[in-house]
Amino acid sequence: MPKLKTHKGTAKRIKLTSTGKLTRRRAFGGHLLSKKSKSRKRNINTTAFVTGAMAKNVRRALGI
């Protein structure tokens, strides 16, 4: 079977931690921020982990 190419869009958005977990940014933080509460904006600004079936798909896209 041939090698899989890395999906570059995914590679730019998701980082692999030293323990092997996948981190991503949260959505809804790009614009229209004046109507959102401070606590909501703080939560959006934190990173999240990719888990479950989605993590399996992402690992395949990254070639891990």
C-alpha cells in the first residue's frame, strides 16, 4: 500500500503533545466578540483535546 500524504490543513490546526494527545483551538473566537461574556471568551481562548473517533481520523490525516 502506498504512503499516505499528510493533510496540511489539519497539520496547521492540530498539534501533538509530548504524551501523544492531540490539541486544537476552540471555535467561535474569530469575530463578534462584543456580545460574548468575558468568561465565555476566556473559555474559547483555551486549547482543547481531540478525542474519540475524531482523534482516530485526525491521526490518519496527520500520518501518525
